[in-house]
Amino acid sequence: MFTLGDILQQANKEDMSVHISGTLAPNPEMIFREAHHDSRQVKAGDLFIALKGEKVDGHDYIASAARAGARAALCARPVADIPPGFLQIIVPDVIKALHATAHARTQRQPETLYLGITGSNGKTSTKEAIAAILERSAPTLKTLASYNTEIGYPLTLLRLEPQHRYAVLEMGAQWVGELTMLSRVTRPTWSLITNVGSSHLGYFGSPEQIAIAKSELVQALAPDGLALLNYDDLRVRAMSAQTSAPVLYYGQGEGADVRATDIAGDSLFGRRFTLRYKGEEMPIQLHIPGEHGITIALAAAAVGCAAGISLDEIRQALEALKPAKRRGEIKPGPNGSTLIDDSYNANRQSILAIAQAMHDTTLASGGRRWAVLGDILELGKYSREEHRACGAALAPLVDSLVAIGEQARFYVEGALDAGMPSENAYFYSADIENSAELEAAKRAAADLLKAEIRSSDLVLIKASLGLAMDTLINQL
């Protein structure tokens, strides 16, 4: 919840010209319930953010947002045919004004602890796990879905309510300097880094640049803040040198403050381990997949420990966790098989993590492991290299590989070079910009899977979000 005064106050501080068009006199105490940039999500009492994109101009939807009950629109130009009483708040730069409004709103609530989360993999699942623990202590705001961009981050902050003691904020980056910019909207009280991998490698150019970008969230901390760092990732561990704030390490290594030992159990359906912190220990049984599930749990436990939550409360929250939607969900597959829906997004590290979990789990006699993969996007000049390396590493982990897209051909190339029998590798070529062609490739792959898969098989579906692999899952 925020006010018109929040919009005007910070805009005035930044010398940003604001003009309000409407039949009502603007009242700084006017309250907005939430802010949305998608008119289909607008409800009564909201503010509509009119953004002009490459393909869609939000100004074309101001009138429909007003009819849906929005009280005003933040926009760069006014439009006609709006209901009486609806305000158009006209600014030269809508995103800048959105950031300024979120900053003003959080400045009114300094008692809230703002926890920023970034990393190449696992941000959303880690955010959900952390919120599950903190919610046991006090009201907690968390990022909606994966709203972690220059648009989604401030929209999340504008959902802040006075009762929120914690705000768990997922923060993404596609360029060096982006996290510094987001931290100016609201400076994190605590910062947590999951890992440094190859996500957005095409934007950054090298893993070293990715590490520099992620470290900005640590550098943004005040000396009385807290950096929560993955001890098992050497690039993340090294970020401790870039902050004057205290550091709390989590991981499996002996130097971690919040540590997992005695790891056992099924990798795919949930490991069990002993959680250790400051001489205390607690057995944990997870229900989220893979070794990366342990890392997610340890990150969340580290936040809980720092917040003074008991290990037993942490255990209860972690043991209640289920995979987030399309992030390792276990579902019924074709012909009575077991399907792993990990289709939300992908990079080489996350593909191999879930494939390793598949490899480590025990199947019924005759069961086979299938990896159904689409392109990894945003790799730039590294695309062939990353897909080939992924395919080569998959060869000993799965029995069959089904590749869909353009760059996915290099999964197959790498897998065959690493010894996968050619009769176990399938490639369905498709221009991913051509939706009809891509969907035809998915249908062909679905026909293959429905014909070949047996009840004892395990099937992984994974790709970058842009390939919308959920449409393939719907066919199985």
C-alpha cells in the first residue's frame, strides 16, 4: 500500500516534473492498494504503470485499467476516453518515477528488514524457502513469482504493508551495475548470494563478469548489515572481501557457519541431513529434489538462524517445503511414468544438478532416465560451447536425450561425443522465434515420448522460459 504523496514526494526531491490530469483535485493521501504494469492484473484501488515496450505500449491499456477499477495511471503521456475521477500522473520517465515511488514508500518503513537475494540459479526457490521460515516469526512480504527486474522489484516493494517485519526480495541482473541500481531503490539490510553460474553469459561475457555483477549486492550493504554467502561456491565465498558487513557462511564445507552433515536419502525425492549451527544440531528431511535442494535449505536456514529463529522452527518450515511451480515438480508422466517438471528456466548448472539427482535415484527394474531439453537462451557466443558441455556431462547421467530447438542440436553433439548411443539421442529442429514451428517440434517429441516411455521410466522436461516447455508437458 502506498499513496499519491509517495509518488509526488520523491519526484520533487529528484526534480522530476510531474503533471496530474483528471477531474479530481489530487489528494496526496490517496491510497493505492498495489501497482501493476499488466492491465489484466489490475483490481479496484490499484495504480496502473503504463510502460512502453518494444512490442506493446501500456498507454494503449490505460482506459481498460481504469475500467477495471484502477484509481490512476503513472504514464508518460495522457490518453482520452477515461472515466471521471481517474487520474493520469504524467512523468518524463515512468520507470524512474516507479523507482522513486518505491524508494519513498520504503523510507517510511525503516524498521522492516530488507533481504536481497541474487545468484545464477535457485533465486526463486531460495526466496520461497526463506519466506517460509521468516513467516513463522513475523509477517513477511516476498517477491511475487519472479518479479526481480527493474520493473518487478519496485512493484514488489509497493506491496509493502505496515505490519511487514521482513521483505524477502529476489533481485536479478543482466548487466554489470543493475544490482547497484536496484539497491538504490531500496538498500538491502541483508544480502544473500546463491551461486555464480552461466545464466545470462551472453550478456555478461564471462563468469568473472557475472561474479562482479552479483557481488554488487554485497557491496551495497551498510557496515551493520549482513552478507549470507554460499561457502561451497568459491566465487561467492570470495565476495566476503567486498563488504565491511559481517558474513555468515552456509554450505557443506567445514568452514560454513550453517552447515549440513550426515547427508543421506534419495536425491530426487528429498535428502535428509543434520543441520548444524553454533553447537546445535537438528535432523532435517527435505521434500525438494537434488543436492541443490540442500543448498536452498541451508541458505534459508542461515537466514532463520540470523533472525534468531529456533532450529526446530526452521526444521518444520524446511520439511514442509515443496518444489515451486515448474521448478522440480514431480508429476505423473505418460504411460504411468514419473515426470519432473523443471521447465521454468535452465542453464547448464541447473540442468546437470537435476540430472544428477535423476541418476542417483533408484528406479524399478528396466527403468530408463530421459532428459527432454530445449535451448538455453541468453548465452551469446558461448551458446554452442555451453550446450555441448551440457550434453557431454549428461551422457553418463541419463539413458536417452530428446533435444528441441535450434542450439539444442549441440546437446546431442556433446552427448554422442561422450559415448551416448546414437539411437538414444533425438533432435527436433525448430526456429524458436517461429511459434508454429516450435510447437510442431514439441508435438513430434511428445508423440515419441508417448510411444517409447514405460511406466518405470523417469522423464525430465527442462529449457529456458522462452521455449514454453509447459505446452509440451500438457501434451503428455
